[in-house]
Amino acid sequence: MKKFRMDTKYKTLTPKLIKKISIAFGLLVLLMGVSYIFITAYYANKYNKATIQQVNANVANHVIQEKFSNASPFLEDGSVNKPLFGDLMHDMMAVNRSIEVYLLNNTGEILYSVVLDHTENSPSKSVSLTPIKSFIANNGKTFIEGEDPKNPGTQKIFSAAPYDVGGRKGFIYIILAGEDFQHISDSLLGSYFAKLGIGATLLTMIFSILIGLLSLWFLTKNLRLITGTVIKFREGDLEARIENPEKSDIEVFAHSFNDMADTIVSNMDKMKSVDSLRRELIANVSHDLRTPLAVLKGYIETLQIKKDSLTETQKDEYLQITIDNIDKLSNLINQLFEYSKLEAEQITPIKEPFSITELSYDLIAKFEVIAQKKDIKLSLDCPDVNCMVYADISLVERALQNLLENAIKFTEHKGTVTLSLKKLTHNIEINITDTGSGIPANEQAYIFDRYKQVNKTTKQGYGLGLAIVKKIMDLHETTIIVLSKPKEGSSFIFNLPMYQIS
């Protein structure tokens, strides 16, 4: 089995990611722990206060019923009965030292309180009646905090009840958790939540670490698999793919990698194919160039050596052969240049309406002389009406020239070559048919390849002519097909969009 090398860059890929995820997860756990402690403390404190308030909700009513029924809170001169309140506070503090009792009039002004006579703070002279009235309206069943007269601006739980004595109305307002209670409560609560916080945090961290490690392992499982596959591909295993990408937690990435790998492999195969074709092209073109060059050299040397012994007729014949081979070389070079521009996509078709009928007549007239030299009948078969197409006239002319040249080249003496036009629903069908030697079935798939060698022995090929035709058809977004049987001739057929004259 091939051992894949993993350099430092790839070794640290997963640990770095795990480290970042671990830090983020740890911060999240810490934030959750702190939030949990604060939320728990807030609601526990609120629960404690609500419990105390509801348990002591009727304390104010009991004070009015038991104390005010036997003695009035006011003396005959209208002043507050302080001894009564002194006894009241003595009795209540024996049960709960944190209770503070206030006598209010009907506007919320504080008339008297034992605790205010002994405080050094700057007490409030009145309290808001809004929470008191809400408390009374709900019979003390709803958690409500009221103002603390000893500490203006703070809120405390309370009990309240209205009184009506001798035509004087007001409220008994009792703070259920005074300063002593608050100090003790804060101290105990702080100690409790310190212990709770430490315990809960440690427990949470232990479970979070375990759950976090399992989660990280599970979450990065597919990523580790993908990373390993990428490394294998990078190290040369071009068949490496992520299996069952649709089942991966990162399906999009898995599919993207597989598609990318397929594209890379496909491009590499194309590059290998192109390189192979390039070598074959160079070999075949070199062969075709060598032949006319050898002929040129031979006849020119003959003219130089035997110029005094040759007749004028022989000299003219040799010169004509030389000119023909120069034309052949020039044509081959032009084809190479034209094909390279088409393959590099440097040619953009300039489409316009033109008469394919007139172009066909011109081409038939142009190739008539060449056909007569081989005793080949060249004809045009087209409808009586003028056929208009929408295409690049120069490129279409070049394609038809190449097809007619090939047809005449591979047609024997006394044969026929026919260019026919046929009107279809939306297209014009162009068909170049010959009675030549035909194309073997095993070669028909390759005839449009650039200079594809089809005969290994003779190095016989179809040159660049048909490859240029194929490129021109591609530029016009149409397809050329070949129908051929050996010794029965060939037909090359393609369509061009019909131009409708409005």
C-alpha cells in the first residue's frame, strides 16, 4: 500500500481547528455558567422574598384588628399614641427583629415609626401609595415591593392594610425585611451562591469537557475524513473520493471536493489527449511539409544541374511542378494558421443574412475547373427559390471550400460531386455528396480530429480541412454529420438557420 506523506502544514490543520472550537466552546460554557449563577441567584432571591411576603401578607391586618380595637393610634389631642406603637414594636420584634412598622396618612405621609426615632439616616417623609394600593387590591397574593423609608430609592417587601379610626384614614405599612434581615440575607445568600457557583461551575466544566470532547470528535469526524481524502488526492491518488457525500455533515463541501477532483482528473485526461494529439499533429504536418519540400529541392537541383541539356518544354514542366508544390506548402501553412486561431478562440463569427444559393453557385463555378481536370461531374441541386441563411458568410464559405476540396480529392475519375440545398421548417440543410472511395466505419469517428492519422502504414490522413470545418460548425452552434460506406461515397450534412425576410 502506498504510504502518503503528511507535512507539517497538514498535520496542524485539524489540531488548529479543534483548538479554536475548544476555546469557543469553553468560553460559551463559562458564559453559560456565569449566566446560570446570576439567573439562579436573582430568581432564588425573588422567590425567597415572595414567600416571606405571602406568609406575612396579613400582618398589617392583624395589627389593626388586635391593637387598634383596644386602643386608638391617636391621642385626644390628635397626636400619635407613641406608647401604643412602642408596645406594638416590642411584641413584634420579639417574633421578628427585622420588621419595621410605619403609620401613614391617606396621602402616604409618614406620621410615626419607632425605627425612625432611633435612626441616624435621613429618612423619607413619605412613601408612594401605588404599590400599597396594588398590594391591598390583590389581597397580598401578588409579589410587590414598596419604598423603604429608611433607605430612599430602595425597594423592600411589605405588608399593608388601611385603617379608619375616628374619621382619620390612612395605612399601616410594615417592612417585612428590614436592614438586619437584609444584611443577614445578603451574607447568607452570598455564601450560598459562592458555594453553589463553585460547585456548579466545576460540575458543569467536567460534564462540558466530556460532552465537548465527544462533540468535537463527532463534529470533526467528517472533516477529518475529508482532510484525509484531500491529502491522498494531493499525494497522487487521483481515484480518492469522499464516499457517500450526501450523508456527510458538510454535504456541500464533500460534493464540491468530488466535483473538483472529477474536473481536475478530466482536465488532466484532456491535457494528456491534447499532448498526444499535438505530437501526432507535429509528426503528420512534418511529413506533409517534407514531401513538397523534397520535390521542390529535387526539381530545382535538376534545373541547376541539367539547365543546358533540358528543353524549354522540360524546363516549363519542372517549373510548373515547383509552383504546384509551393502552392501546396502555402495552403498547408495557411490551414495551420487558420486552425490555430480557431482553436485559440480568436475568431468570433459575424453573423448576417446572406444567400446560400448564390454562394453555392460561386463555389461550383470556382471548383469546376479542378473537377474537369479529374473528369468529375460537379453539380448544384437547390430549390428554385433563393435560400437565405443567418451566419458568418466567410466562415461558411471556408467550410464549403474544404468539404468540396475533400470530396474532389477522394473521388475517382468519372465520379460525381453534388452540393445540394434543402429547405426545412426553420433551417437550410447543406449536403455535399460524392461517389468516392468512402470512409471505413472505424475511421468515421476520427475524421474531424485535427490531422488524425487513419492509416498507420501510409500515414494517410484527412489533414486539417475537416478539423477546420468542425470548428466552424461549433462556432455556429450546429452539428455536421457524415454518412459513408466504403466504395459507395460519402455525404457531409449540416444545417444553418433560415433567415426569414419580413
